[in-house]
Amino acid sequence: MVNRKCLAILVLAAGFPAAAQDNPAARRSAASIPSLNGFWNGANLENRSNCATAGVNGIHGTYAQYLFSASASATGGGTLHVHEATVTNLTCDYDGAYTDDRFQPVWSGSLVCSDGKQGTFESRGFLITPTEMQVRLQMKWATSEGCDVDSILGGSRFF
């Protein structure tokens, strides 16, 4: 014989929807560029080519801290500023406009560094999660070296 108290609890519980569970195999959705806002610590990797001085070509890297500042506009894009400070006291500022398409964002603009480097960049490669980020830049230096640079700004943070 079923206990009436247990039966009443079962009937009540059946009337409430079950709590949804996260699917661990589900594909993560792309995060938006404004979610990059804040500080990140990581590395700046560069693969330089077509430089005026052959010794400047090749792969270079340094530890860096980044401060991302994104401002969204009502049209679905906005502006993004990145201030980079490296372990060697080099600083670079990247400024430009972005379109915030979740699957193919584009960011383009100009960069200026404390060592005199300057140029233009474009990015179509973003990996953004709450604790990891990667921004792939294709740069063209406007200085005497005139290098083409494939760069990866990468970092982590506690969130």
C-alpha cells in the first residue's frame, strides 16, 4: 500500500518542470567582442615577413598584458581599443572599428608602438571565452622596415 504522504509528494513533484542540464558536448556559441573588456595576461607572437632588413623577418614573441576597451554602437558594431604593455616595457595601442558578427567579426584600424612602429591591421580571427582569448591580426608596418606581420595576441584571465 502506498503511503498517502509519499503519493502527494510524487504528484506535486510531477507537476514541476525538471531543471535543465547543460549538455557538456554542446558546441559553445561565439562570444561577442565587448566580452573582451578588461585585463588579459599572455603573449604576443609575430611572424614577420617581407621586411627591409632580412634579420627582422621570422618568428618573435614576448609576454604581454592587454587592456581591452570595447564600445558597442546601436548598429551592431563599435570601436575597440587595445593597450598592450610587454615585459620589455614596449607599449602598443591598437585602435579601430569592428563589426560584431557572432561568426565572422572583423576589426580593422591602426597601431602605434612606443618604439616607433606604426601601421595598419585587420583581424577576422577571434577566440573568446570567459577565461581565454586569442585575436589574430594581419598587420602592415608603415615604418622603414615595411614588414607584413601575422600576429597572435593571446591571453588568459580569472573571471
